[in-house]
Amino acid sequence: MSAQNLVIVESKNKVSKVQTYLDQLYGKSSFIVSYSSGHIRDLPTDSFGLTENYTPTDMC
């Protein structure tokens, strides 16, 4: 399995469009595109972090 990069967008509606662009430019499976269900700037700075076992989930 190759390494993947995570791209977070602020809207569920943007995920498929951004994924399409990235797949065309870099090939499928190079990027995982997920959405934040809000602004990234609103995330807590003292406890934000992703582990190696991060799995994107649909929260809506």
C-alpha cells in the first residue's frame, strides 16, 4: 500500500470535486479528501492531532 496524503476541506460538497482534481493530477489513491464540518480555525489548538491510525468518517 502506498502512502496517502490527507486533504481537509470545509464543506462536504467540495470533497468530490477536489478528489477528482487530485486524482487527475496525481493518480488515484494518492490523496484522501475529507471535510471538517466547520472551520479548521475553530478546532482546539491544545488537543488537535492525528495519529497514524486516523480513519476519516462521515460525521453528518
